[in-house]
Amino acid sequence: MFDLTTLADKPTEQELHQLAMKTVGDNLIAQGYEFVAVNSELKKDPQFVCKKEKQLIFIVVKATVYPANPKDYDLELLDKIKSHAEKYDATVCFAGVGFARADNYNLPLVKSQPYAINYEGLQYL
């Protein structure tokens, strides 16, 4: 199979980040989390600061494209976030969201084609 998609049709890193944030944010709302702060800027962590049952939670969101594993995280980054969270008696969670082309995971992800989402919820660290 020959794929004629252009670079302009491929989602940018920022677009994937926004889709991941929407996926996670919608899930947090459904679970009754209260949003304290939201930061959608790429590579500025954490993306969500939430409360649930009086517990403050820092949530780092990361978008990946198949075949990358959305559950894999940057341990060094999350150690920094944990250190910061301790000052606020906050818990740290990682929310990895994977994207793939719905019709064939091995084809490039493009805006003009449906996509599959792999999100299994928060990973408490």
C-alpha cells in the first residue's frame, strides 16, 4: 500500500498534546475531579492540578503515537514533579494517551483519517 499523505496532513506535536489533554480532561470530569489549574502548554508540567476528596493531584499528560507505549514515562521528569508536589502534599499521576490510525495501526497517523485512542486511566506514582 502506498500512502500519499503530506506532512501538512500529519498532526503536530501540539495537536496530539491537545487531543490527549481533552481525552484525559473528559475522563477526569466523568470521575468527579475538581480542576484547580489547567496548563495546555506543551512540555510545561503538570498539565492538570486537580482535587478529589480533598486530595491535591498533579497530573502529567503525554501523547504518543503507535508503536510507542503510552504507559512509558520520563522517570527523571516525574521525579522533579514529585519533588514539587511534596511541597503541596500532592499526589502525582501520569496520564499516557496513545494514538494510532484506526484502519491500520502501522500506517502513519493523519488528520484526514479516523484514529484510535489508547488511554487506560491515571497511573499513580
